[in-house]
Amino acid sequence: MALSYLVTTREKIMNKTGPIIVIEDDPDDQEILAIIFRNLDYENKVHFFSEGAKALVFLNQSDIHPFLILSDINMPKIDGFELRKLVFNNEQLTLKCIPYLFFTTGVSRKAVIEAYGMSVQGFFHKPSSIDELQSTVKKIIEYWKECFAPNHYE
């Protein structure tokens, strides 16, 4: 049992220089977030998706190893919760050790409880001001850049 845990742990790799995946169906929010990421000037490329299905296709490419996923919840076709389930239950994506965070305007107790029940690594409210939004994005990125993952011990 301990050996299988060790093998599984070693396979999980967090790629801190990989792309940041933003799944957001509102074009205005995408534009504001694009400006914020340019201002913050991280080395990570940022990929925007307006639909969960398109993001899932991108994530399943074997040569793509994202740093983290920022996902809205309220989206057409596949909402953020359903997308989280699809990512969480996909062995190939689980091995990539990608933090999955909800970043949404719709915060409720029920949504937060449901999210953490799905092992989401964070739930953030999108502030209404650009300065607050930039501050929140910066805190998220800085936290995950500092966070240790199993691959730190190889």
C-alpha cells in the first residue's frame, strides 16, 4: 500500500510555469482579466475559454500541463460544477496535479459547500472593482507559486 501511494505521489506534478486556464463565459470579464494578467506580468501564458467543453478538450491534450484553473460556475452547457467533476474524475488530468479554483460572482453557502465537497482547492468571489480583482488574482497566483506539491520531493 505504501509503495503504490509513493508511485502515485511521484507521478503528480504541479507545473508552476504552465499556462493558467480561465473558464469564463462573459467576454467583458475575460477582457478585464486579460488586462489584469498583463499588468501582473507572470511568466505563465493565460488561456481563456468561454465554454467548459472547449476547456476540457484543451486540458486533455497530453502535452498541455497547466499551472491552475480558474473557473466560473454559471456557464451554459457545462457549468463549473460539472466541469470540476469531469476534471476530477479524469485520471490523466488528476496526475497533472492542477489546482482547480472557482472564481465567480455567484457566491452562496450552498455553492461553497458543494464546491469543497468536490475537493475544489479554492472558492473566490470576483470583486467588482478592477483594483480589488487584481489584488485577488495576485494573491491566488502568489499562493499557488509558493505551495508545495508532491513533485518537490523527487
